[in-house]
Amino acid sequence: MKALRKQKPMPGADLVDIQIPEPGEHELLIKVKATAICKSDVEVIEWTPLVASANYDLPFTMGHEFSGEVEAVGKFVKNFKKGDRVAGETHIPCGYCRECRTDNQHICTNHMGVLGRTVDGSFAEYIKIPEISAIKLADDANFEHMSLLEPMGTALHALQKAEPSGKIVAVLGVGTIGLMACELAKLLGAFKVIAMDVNEKRLAHSLSLGADIAINGLNTDLVKAVMNETNGQGVDCVLDFTGNVKVINQAIDILAPTGILVHIGMVPESLTISNYMYRVVYRELKITGLYGRHMFKTWETLMRLVNSGKINMDAYVGMVLPMDEYEKALEQFNTINGRAILIP
Ligand SMILES: [Zn+2]
Ligand SMILES: [Zn+2]
């Protein structure tokens, strides 16, 4: 089968022919019908210092946002059969470590598998995943839309930490997941959503998806603008998708006392927050990281929201193209609105 693989520790990727994987006793073999390109896949292809420092074993098949159809099941698989439509959770927990046993299996600390990194991913005609990581979809599920569940789950998990109901939420960075966060925040009852980015097209898109205010951080002072919009009080929650040190410092300053900052963006540099005592400690701010989706609280709520038909899934489809043409998607990655979806 065709697979897009990372074979060498340097920029680039290779479209190669490899064996179709054999599902283990507890695994599903899935025919991948649609698979989206995440910013983190682009980082793997570019082999940024952040990715290089993770020391992944090479080679591996990239890709982790996908949907597909079950092709075969292992002999102990009980809940899926050939023909079922499925999506997949990217994290593969051990099931035995302290995190796994205390309701945090999505951040398993015992060699957690990560699709498209430590375990062969979805940029391929077939993928195998454990039964526990599979999410059953409706029989008429739209594969392109359902390949976006994984990143949408990340946006939802960030909001589950921020608890946006009745609150003012700032979404810093409205790439695809940031856009999803704007729409979901409103759906979950946020009083006001403030979007910030440096790309006018994305900002306009955020307004159409429910953001109330869009701030271009390139030509507007974010802190002043937010204070103006909130009667000098600041926001209750900040979701940071930028990972940018300057923006994260602004995030601290736009938070009202006791507010929460959720980090989702990758932070490639050391982070310095000056005057931490007065800006963070005495103001009782909460700061949390985020890695993936809660298994499976996030997925349960996500499927309820998606199945309600209230989410504008089309808004997140930037382009759809055959996997062979992945280079076209990479060229346009920073300019398209929404995800580039590959069809293997
Ligand atoms: Zn991703
Ligand atoms: Zn574990």
C-alpha cells in the first residue's frame, strides 16, 4: 500500500510502498478514507528543532487525524465489525500506569503510543489501531468531516478545562483548531468570544463561526483592545494556540484575577514571565497544559455535539486532494482556511 513516511532525520517525506499492516488480536485494520494534515505533521516534515528533540524512532508513517472503514478485526475485538465507519483517538494508553488508572489515560506515562509518531499513522491506505482507540461513527458518516473529529476534540478538551459557560473567552491564534474553539465556545454557552490572530482572512472566518470580536495582533495592542472590550476587567479564559512567548505574556495580562490560561500551541522556546508574583501568583491565575483529548469524556461530548448537526463541519474543510498530491497541500498550508484533507 501507499504510505507517506518519515524516513530520515532531515526535512522531507517519502511516498513509498509498504506492507498492509496485520491487525493484532485486539486491533482493527481500517481502510483510511480521509486524513487531515495537522500543523504538527508539517513540523515533522520540516523536521523542526522541537520535533528533532523528541528523538522519534525512524521510519514511521505520519498522520493522525483520520476516518475510515473497518476492513478486518483481531480475534478478541468485540465491538466492531468489517464495514463499520470509525475515527481514531491518536493516543494509545498502556492501561496500567498511574495516569491510566486515575482517569488520565490520554497522558499515559508508560510509553504511550502516538499515531503518526511512535506508531504508524494515517497517511496510508490502511492503518491499524487498538479497539480501545476506535470511535464508532454513524453508518452514513461523512468521511471528510469525520477526519476532523480529532483536532475538534482538542479544541473541545481545551474548553472543558476552561469551562466557558457564561464567561468571556479569548482564543489566541485562529488556525483550524482555534476556529473550532470559537464555534464550540459559543455552543457551550460562552458569553463573549474574542479572537486574535495576525491573518485577516482567518479573523473574518472566526467572526462567521461565532467570535464576537476579532483583533489583529499585528496592528492592534491586544491588551488594550481586550481591556476596552471588557470594561477594564479582562477575560475569564484564554486558550493559547500560538505558543508565542510574547503572546503568552499578553495572555497573562488580559486574564482577570482567578482566570485560566490553557496552553494548546506548541511552545518551542523557553518561556519567561517576569514579575510572576504580581501577575500570576497574587492574582490567583490558573495555568494548565493540554495534550490531546480526554479519553473518553471529550469524545462522548464531541460526538453528541457533532451528531446534533449544530457544528458547521464544512467550515473546517480547506481543501481535499489525493494523497499523491500532498506537496500541494503543504505549499498552501499557511494560506488555506481550514484543514487540507488527503484521500489515500
Ligand atoms: Zn493534530
Ligand atoms: Zn498508561
